[in-house]
Amino acid sequence: MTRPTRTQPPRSWTVTPARYDNPDVQQLLLQLHATQLEMYGYADDPTDTPAEDYTPPQGLFLLAREATARPTGCGGWRTLAASTAEVKRMYVHPDTRGQSLGRELLLRLETDARLRGYTHMQLETGVANVAALALYRQSGYLPITPYRRTPTSAALRMVHPLRGSPRTGRRRASRGRRRTRPAAGGRGRSRAGAAPSGCEKRVLPPSGTSIHGGLTQHGEPRSAAEVTAALTQALPDREIKATVVRSTLEPLVAKGEAHRTKQQRSVLYSAAAPDAAAGAAERSAASSS
């Protein structure tokens, strides 16, 4: 007996290259800017970036539109070093999230950079954006040490080898033609496909920032166990305990950055509005002075 095949719903968007200074692109980038301000209290101004950074062959910017022509997602890459490209300005409108548009944008950017000879893709993403972290980890990105002069504690740096690029292909072929013995002391060559130097096995982003960002992104009240499960999925390289999450949530409530409510026997937490948190901080400072 044959199983019935499942039909996938038709895509509701199209993805095409666009200039960084395209008005529709700028509209999405302003929405991204507002989201980052809400999550972290600061964000880079997208208008400060030259459009030439994302112009081929040294870069590319993609714009996704719905069938109604409404812009619904974007992302780009630009040259970071001779063989390294950097993913920037990834954003998907809330109405389109959960439909794999972000994954499609990332895959297209990686493919374009690989075909142009780049061997690695790097990026920075906020530790509070658990959905983005999950996407990058599922796509093979690994944590690395900061590669900018002024790193922020709320950002996680990651790298991904672009397998099959012309440069990595040539190196892999040359390795296959010759064999070298390990050096004295048992130190041999690094594994094929290993990440560049500077990779770390464990990255410990600030708990308060991660937890508050998870509450802000989800919106609805969540229990400490639900927050723990979401962070464990987004940050698999870190051991996250429910007791630590719960002990971090309570100070957020005390500072006015989160709300605590009770529903029957459950205690639920949700993020406070930015203006409410600011007002609580001012009241706390006034009472301590």
C-alpha cells in the first residue's frame, strides 16, 4: 500500500537581488532597527552603511516580496576579508516567520559567496534572538572569538565553512594527492572542514540578556521551564538550568524589565514594555539616592 504524498503549500514570496539603498529594502531595515532597539536598547543605523558594500562582486543583497509585492524579508553578505564573507541585515517580517524564508535567504547568500570563491561565512547575532541562533546553529555555524575591535557582550560571533567553494575544493584535492606524517608529539594536521582558529567550544552569553530577549521575542507569558527549554534549543553549547533561569527572572521582575503573573498553580513571566522598564529604573535610582 502506497502512502499518500504530502503536498507542500506554495511559496508566498519571491527572492531577487536588490540594491541596499532600495526604498523597500530600507523599509525592512528600519523595522529591523526598531526590533533591535527594543531588544537591546541600541542598534547600528542601517543608513550608515554604503550601498556599495553589497554590490557584486564584493557583496550581494536579497529582497523577498510576497505575491502582493509587499516586502517581507531581506539579507545580504559583504566582503570581510580576502576569503571571508559576512552575513548582515537578515530580517523576516513577523507575518512571514516560521515558513523557512530566513533559511532560504541564508542558503542563497552562502551559495553566491561560495561561487565567488569565498571559503568562510561569518556573522554576528544578538544572544536574545533565539530564533536566529537556532537557524544559524542548524545551518552549521560555530561560535568564534570576536573579530571586531569593539565587541558587544550582547552579540555572538559565528563562522561557517563554505564547502565546495573553488578555493576549498582545490585545497581538498591537493590534500588527497599527498599524505604527510604527523609531527612529533602526535600533532597532525587539523581535521578537514574544521573552523578557523579562534573557535570556542563554549560561549557563555549573559544570562539576563538572553532570558530577557527570549521573553521579548515570544511576547506571551511563559513559565521558567518554557524559557529554559527555548534557551537550551537555541544555545546547545551551554548548560542551562531551570534554577538559574528562575533566579535570573526574579531580578528582571524587580528591575521592572519583566512581569510575573500567576495562573492557577503556574508562575508565568513576560517582558515589560521598554518605557515601563525605564520608568522602573528611574524610580529605583531615585529611591537609592
